[in-house]
Amino acid sequence: MKIVLIRSPLNNSITSKIYKIGRGAFYAMEENCLIEYVHHVFSAYWSELRDISQDDELRKILVEVGLDADTYFAKINDPVYKEKLKANTEELIQRGGFGSPTLFLSGDDMYFGNDRLILIESLIAENPIAESTKVN
């Protein structure tokens, strides 16, 4: 498990940043590097205080993760990815979620916050999830 030092960013208005980051997560998922992508984005924003709303900073993160920047920016501006994020957000709200990261185990067992990851690891270790069980 990686531990991330959390600081308070100078510009704490994350709203303008989440759309690019959220849409980009779908591309990272397609490329099988979602966990690495999220780790780098969260570290850049919360630990290194980088302004991830700036495309130059996102490009640096993409290099760190190994994602193609041209493809990334094309996809995050594609209406299909905009709709994916909108649908995902609507589902989260309907399920009672309210932020990121929110994780659901075994369908509706909800956990919110980076500080819950240790608890989730413990629960999974105590009760391994069968391969056929869907983890949301």
C-alpha cells in the first residue's frame, strides 16, 4: 500500500479540475492503469500541490503513468466520455455517494475517503471476494 502525504492545495477549487480528471479515468481504465493514474493525480494535487487544472501539469502526470497525451485529451473532450462521467456521477448520487474516492463492496457496502482504504483491505483479507462477485 502506498501512503500519500496530504497537504492543503493553494487553490482549493477542485470543481474545475474534476471533469478532466474524471473523464481521463475512463481512458486510464481502458489502458489498465486506473490505479496508477489515480495515485499520480491525487499525489500531484494533494501532496505536491500541483495545479492539475493546467494541461501542462496533466501532461506531466500522463508521462509518469505512461498514457498517451494526445489520445487522453482527445478522449476527455469526446461527448462519449462526457456522458460516461455524467452517468457515473448520477449513479453515485443515486446510491448515496457524495465524493471521491467512494468505493462499493459487494454491491451496496459503501466506503468514502482515502482513509477507508485500510479498512477495505482488512475486510477483503478477512472475507475474500469470489471471482464471480462483482466489485463496484
